[in-house]
Amino acid sequence: MEKFKAKILLIGPSESGKTVLANFLSDTTETIGGEYSPTQGVRILEFELQNDGSGDKYSMCDVELWDCAGDFKFESCWPALMRDCNGVVIIFNHDVPSHLKEIETWHSMFISSLGLQDSQCLFIAHHKPGSGADEGQLPLASHLSRLPLIHSNLEEEPEDVRQAFRKYLRNIVNALSESREREEMSIIT
């Protein structure tokens, strides 16, 4: 069994729920008052993803979730954040109309510039507590609509969010495994 390390960036507009989701997905519990406190730069959360017996080639994966600030004043740091990144998750609040426009910018600055495959990307439409949980079709640009999208409602369906994220991480680990196999084969031949 192989062990992998995956670096996943959580990016998106300010006040979209990145920190709440990062804490939830990594099982980190922080006592944060009800007040919004924007992330300054980046927070890195580490955890292990264990094989759930679904026949994957790996036994464990060390995951680094990089909870990145949504403020463009940190843009000069983004190239350093993107180094050695294995996946990008764009989180947005689908109740905020400007977020739908902003995610195109986030996509071009991170996903397009890194040349990531669709399976290495994920959109999360985060629904804050008390918001309408409308999970209908979102008016995304055509190049964005082909990427995987999940709706996050931690009040009503937290385990659905966790399972969808784990499926995404398995895709990342499978891509890492295939890349490692290609490298090993190129050394042999």
C-alpha cells in the first residue's frame, strides 16, 4: 500500500464559507464566535484520509487543506500557494450574485494557470445557515459548468458534503498514483 500527500487549495470570494468548510472537512474544531473574521493570508489544516475499503490502491493519504483568504490584497502570495498544489476547490456563496461572477476570476487565476484536469477541481456552492437551500441549476459560464459541483448545507446534509469531498480526494489520490506509476515506468524504460 502506498501513502500519498495531497495539497488542496480552498479558494473563493470573501465570506463564502471556506473556513467553516475547511474546519468541518478536516474535523477541526475551533471556538469561533458568531462574528465573521476573515482569514489573513492562509491557514493550513492537516489530516489523514484513510482508505474506506473501496478498492483503491492506497491505504492512507496525508491531506493539507490550504484555507486561502478571499481578499485580492493577498494576490502577490498566490504563486507561492499554488506551488506543488494537487487540487483546487472553489467555494462560493450561491446566495450572493457577485460570487457567481467572481468564481470565473478565481478559476482563471488558479485552475487555468495551473493546467489542472477537471477531476482535480471542485466547486462547492455553500449554503450558510438559514439561507435558502435552492440546489437548482446555477448560471455558470460554459467552461465552468463541466467541472464537478456540490452543494454544501452543513445544517441539513453534513455527511453528504463529507462523502462528496472524500470522493473528490480519492480522484486526487488516483491521479497522484497514476502520475507516480508513469514516473516509475519512465525510469524503467
